[in-house]
Amino acid sequence: MLYHIAQALRDCDIPGIGLFNYLSFRAMLASVISMLISFLAGGRIIRWLQKKQIGEEIRNLGLEGQMKKTGTPTMGGVFIILSLVVTALLVCDLTNIYTQLLLLTTLWCGAIGFTDDYIKVFKHNKEGMSEHSKLFLQIGLGFIIGLTVCFSDRIVVREDIETINDSSIVTESKKDLNVNSERLVTNGHHSEYVVKSTKTTIPFVKDHEFDYKSFSPFKGKWGWYCKWAVYVLMIVIVITACSNGTNLTDGLDGLSAGSSAIVGVVIGILAWLGGNALNSEYLNIMYIPGSGEIAIFMAAFVGSLIGFLWYNSYPAQVFMGDTGSLTIGGIIGVSAILIRKELLLPILCGIFLVESLSVIIQRFYFKYTKRKYGQGRRVFKMAPLHHHFQKVNIDAVIQTPAREIPEAKIVTRFWIVGLILAVATLALLKIR
């Protein structure tokens, strides 16, 4: 809203009105506004939750300090969503397709998480929504995002094609395998195409690019349909995996929010670089017109998480619940897809990946050993992985560490690992 007001008044001689044309200014403004809203609204929401006795029911798993958390207000993800949506409406370009998709993701995943928490807290059903229902809705969001990426003519990338010597500016139409694109000839330097593309970013190769058409066994028209089908399927998998991975990580005070803030900073940087023609050319990364707005949204995202951390850091005054964790994961997954960096997520979101894998490995090994030996055995003392460091005196394949580690120290060390992975992800931009 502020952005659009500034655009409407751009011809007026108002000091500072031109600042809204700069992504860097709007990103900083977004982070401050969202942080303040999250901080100021958080205290009131927590008091309201306490008044309504909306507290977490803790199951005794024998973890140090665990039962002290009983009754801690949950559903704190509400003020993460509130601060993020309000800030986006104020600062972002609401006509931008990327902003629209991220707002849809926030509200969609927030609704799934809120419904799950509502059933747990108000209906006193600890299971919440069924796993099938949540998975169905997450897949539904994945298909909406995937089909929009596939069919929207506002989601394109620019590709340099050839060197030319014509000093005129010409626009030509071109059709290649049913893909509409425009050829742009610019002042005698080079030509480029604005195209619908299934290319994405991948590390350790010369141009940092990978095309999903490599998975297509067909060529021509059928090859075009097949590559987009593969791309949409990949989008669905990424969104579902990110949303659930963040949800599994939400088990210690500040762990999920802090780790997600680190990821949000990196995605914001990559979006800002990829949305700028000069920066993307210098770093030899994919140029995605309009994706700079994602950087502003991610600045608001990080600000809202930092404001939430004020109350969620150890010992937590509030938990985000599924309302927050599912929303955070959805935003991370969708934003990475929109800037074509989803294949970097296994590195950038290594914390979430390892947490998810620990649960999968634990379940598989327990069921396998139960069938083979009649009694289930564990790989980790407890899963997800962060609880493994809190447990002792449990028979498991991995016994390290031998002593319990305090919760605050586990969270801090996970943050440090997250920072290392974040730096490694950015460093990959220059490694070929």
C-alpha cells in the first residue's frame, strides 16, 4: 500500500518519495516493520492465549525440563503470519506475481496449521488433522504454484543468445516447441530471450543451470509437455518436503524460528541478486525479472521471525505450533522455487533435511528390526535428531554423545551449523 501510494505520488515533489523505487530501502523497511509488529503484537497475543488457557499439552518423553513447558501458550505462529502479511501489504508491489504467490502460500499454509492447532487445543485431540488431510492440502498448494509457474506469462527468465552488431532496438516474436518468447535486441551488444523455462540452478557445473527437460524421454511437442509435468511434480515435492521438514524441526525453544531466519536471509540475498540484471550477469546466475520483490517479502519474513524469537527463545513464552511451522516451511519452499534455487535447498536447509531423515531412518530401522528380530531397535536415541542429544541410557546404534546436552546449547549449535550451510550455499555461486 505504501509502495503503491508512493508510485501514485512519484510526480509530486515530496522529499524521500523516490526511496520506494529502491529494493534495498523497501527490504530494510519491511524487516523493521515486520519485526516491530511481531514484537508489539506478540505480547498482547500471548496474554490473550494465557487468558484463554490455550496451552501446549506436553507428553512426558523423559527429556530434561520438558514437563516445565506444560501450559506454555501455543499457536504463536499467528503473529508471525500477522506481521508478515501486514508488512507485505504495506511495502511490497501487490501487482507482482511473486508477491501474490507468496501471500497465497502464507495464508494457505497458515490455514492448514491453524486448523491443526485448533483441533489439538480446542477439540483436545492430540492427533490434530489427519496426516492424509494435511498432505492433500500441501500437494494442492504445490499444484497451484506449479501450474502458475507453468502457464503464467509473468513468470519468465531471460537468456542471452548471441552477439550482434545492430545498433537499433528491435522486438521480434519467436515460437519454439510451443513456447512463446520475445527476442530483445539491445543497442548492438547482445540479444536475449524472455522465455518460459524449466531451467533451475544447480551447483558445481559451468553455467550453474540444469534443465528438467533432461528427464524427458521425448522430443518435440511431447517433450515439452513431459518436461513441464516433471517440473510441476518437482515443485509439489519441494513444497511438501519443506513444509513438513520445518514442522519436524520445531521441537526446541528457538530452533525452528532461528534456523528459518538464517535460510530466509540467504533466499532474500539470492532473490535480490537474481532480480538485478547487472548482478546476475556479473555472478553468472539466472536473471528472473521481477523476482526482486521476493527479497522484500523475505526481509519481512526474517523480521517477523526475529520478533517471534524475542518470545520463543529459551525458555519459551510461546510456541509457534503448526500454525507457524507449516507456514514457514511453505514460504521457504515456494520462494526457493520462484527464484529457481530449489536444488540448493538440501544444502541451505540441511538442518531441516537431517531432521526429516532422522525420523525416516528411525521408523524404517525400527520396523525392519521388529520384523527380523521380533523387537524394534533404534538408530538414534530419539527422533527427530535434536532430541537425540537430550536423551541418555537408551539402547540405540548411535550412543554419542554420552551425556545430555542442555537445550539452549543444542539450539545454538544447530544455528551455527545453519550459518555454515548458509555461507556454503552462497559460496557455491562462484564454484564451477
